[in-house]
Amino acid sequence: LPPPTRNLLERIRAERREEMAAGEAAFRSAYDEWDSMARWQTKTHDTATRKYRAATADWEARQLAFHSAQTKANANLDSLRRDYDKKKPDAVAACSDLALLSVGRPEGFPAYWWSALDGKTGVATIDYELPSLDKMPSVKAMKYAPGRDMFETVALSPREREALYAEALYQTCLAVLHVAFATDSADAIKAIVFNGWVNYIDNASGRPGRACIMSLQTTKRAFREIDLFAADPRACFKSLNGTVGPKLAAMTARGN
């Protein structure tokens, strides 16, 4: 075969140079894309690592604070239990408060009271915040009216609402007495004076007021003789010589 001509060799070299240049360009493009992705991944990883370390440090700090508070609370409870076993008045009142805190209440009913124990006589006094009339439901029933294809509300009459309110107050009083007596395992409470207080608006003057609308004093022995499941709350309250205002529902709630 005849030797390749100069032009053919130059053309081959040129094609090789073009192929190499194209390969280098493709490599550089791929490398730049990889480098950009690697730097983005590194930045994302560093950011996630910092967040993780910060979150871990925060969790460890909260865990330490929780355990510290738990240890302190347990120590306080142990101290309270020792004082309660010794029938110290403040400890007995505090344990009674803890028991009352665990009692479920209807929505809107207050959960405020003040209690104290006379260590000499064993008589506990509980000033308890009672709900006002506006906390009682006003709807008696819901009825469907086929002619209008809608539901209609049936409202409680004023007398029905007042009766419901009085029933709620009697039940509240008896429930508080039951919890206080039933949870007194040290038998430190011999009797309880219950005073029920309510905030209201005086219908005559329009001014806000506060009054004790029901009061009862009973011994633990007398109260334990009552079957609360079978007893009528109003009759039970009366049998314990409880006293109430002339008309419990004569006051409306203090506006907020």
C-alpha cells in the first residue's frame, strides 16, 4: 500500500485533537457537576449535623432538668408523706388538696378552693368556689322538624334551670366532702366545715358581689353512714343540717 499522504495524517491528527478536546470538555462538565453536588451535599450534611448536635444538647439539657425536677418533686412528696403520717395540719390540708385536684369537673366549673385543718380539733375548713348559674346548660333537647327539614332546640325553663343548678351545687358539696374524708388514710380529719362561695352580679344594683350561698358541717362518722349512691343529694344535704341561701339561683354570673 502506498504511504499515507501528509493531508491524510493531518486530518487524522486533527480528528484526534477534536476527540480529545470533546472528551476533556465532557469530563470537565461532569466533574464540575459532581463537584457542585458534592459541595451541596457537604453543606447539607454539615447543616444537619449542627442541627442534630444542637437538638441533642437541648434534649440532654431538658432531660437533666426533668430528672432534677423529678428528684426534687419526689423528695417533696416524701417529706409531705412523712408530715402527713405525723398528722401535721399543713400536710393534711395539702394532701386533701391533691385529692381534690384529681376530681373530674363539668366543663366551665371552677376548680378553686382554700382549705385548712385545726390540728387540735381535727376540724378541716374548706372554702370552695361554686359555679354560677350561667355555667348550667340552657338546652333541654334537640328535635327534628320534618316540615322545615331542620333541628330545633328546646330550652330549659327558668325553673328547670334553677333546679338543675341547685342539684349541681348539692352534688358538688357532697363530692368534696366524700373525697376529703375518703382519702384521709391517717384519720386526721374528724369533721369538715364546707362553705360554698360564688361570684355574681346583684340584679338590683348591677354591681358584682361575692357571697357564701351554702354551708355544711359534718363529722366523718356521720358522713360515712350515708349511702351516696342511693341518697338524694338535696335530702342528704338537709339531713346533715346544711344551710343554703333563700334562692340559690337568684344570682347571675359575674361577667368576664
